[in-house]
Amino acid sequence: MELSGSLQWLYLKFKLAHLGKDCHLMKNIRVKRPRFIWVGDNVIIGKEAFFYAHPKNKNQKDPIIIIGNGSVVNEHTYISAQESIIIEDRVGISPGVVIQDHSHGYTDVSLPILDQPVDSIKPIKIGAGSWIGLNAAILPGANIGRNCVIGINSVVNSPIPDYCVAVGAPARVVKYYNFEKEQWIKGAPKPLEAQKV
């Protein structure tokens, strides 16, 4: 459904699973199956953002797209879920970002890819306080920790530990915060170090 202004806000207020207080919804936001989308308080959603909730479980009742308090979803962002996309509190999502927890199969070379079933569905989580750079793609299996930075045009399809900077396609950690030294360190953290807070 595509509406704008007060009519759009009123429609979403009653159709979303939840729309928190003091949210700012810019014009021409598109929403498919709003009853599966939960939006917290003080959220900003930019113009022409697109949310597509299509649960793989036909008996699904709970939301599968959750946007936490104080998060900002900028214009032209595309969020599509079949299982679960959780965006925690105070996450910044730059314009043009794609967040999708599923992808088409392509194993049967006799069929167009559009005619093949979805074969990869994995939940996505973006930790509180993180920032996702312009035109990044967050794909099935991405689990981004707290206060992470995902660089412009990066492609994330695996876990990123808390307090890390990740860039590239596929994204790799290039910097992390060391709490013992109280500074950012180049490179990736050792497995135990990544969880020390």
C-alpha cells in the first residue's frame, strides 16, 4: 500500500502490529502486510522506504520485522523478511540499504531464477547503536553486534562482533574497540576479546 501524509500515518497506526509514540514517517512509505511489522518509539522512516513482510509460516501471528526505539531508517531502504529481521534500539540505517533475510535458489539451470523457490532463509539481527552505511546489503545470516559500523556498499552475510567496523563484499572486520586499552585497534578481534566489555 502506498499512501502519504496524514492518511499514511493513520493507516499505519491502525494496521501495523505496533507504531510507537513520536514517530516520524516521511512520504510515500510502502508497506506489504503491515500486521507483521513492529515499530518502536521515536523512530524516523525516510521517504520511499519499502517494507515487505511475507512470513514463511502461514500461521504466523507475531511480527517478523521489528524496529527498535529511536532508530532511523533512511529513504529508499528496502527491508524484506520471511523469518525475522530485528533492528534494535538507536540503529542508523543510511539511504539505499537492503536488508533481506532470504534469497532465491538458482540450482536448476533449466529454470529462470525468478521461478525457483527461496532456498536460503536465515534471521537477521542488527545490534543496538550500530550504523549501516549507504547502499549496504544485509543478507541472510547477518548478525551485527552492538555499536558496529558497516561501511558504504558493504555486503554482510555472517556475524560481526560487537564494537567493530566491517567493510567490503563480503564484509570483514577491519577495526575493533579494545576495552582494556580503551582504543580502536586495526584488524579483527580474537574470539574471546570480541566479547569482553
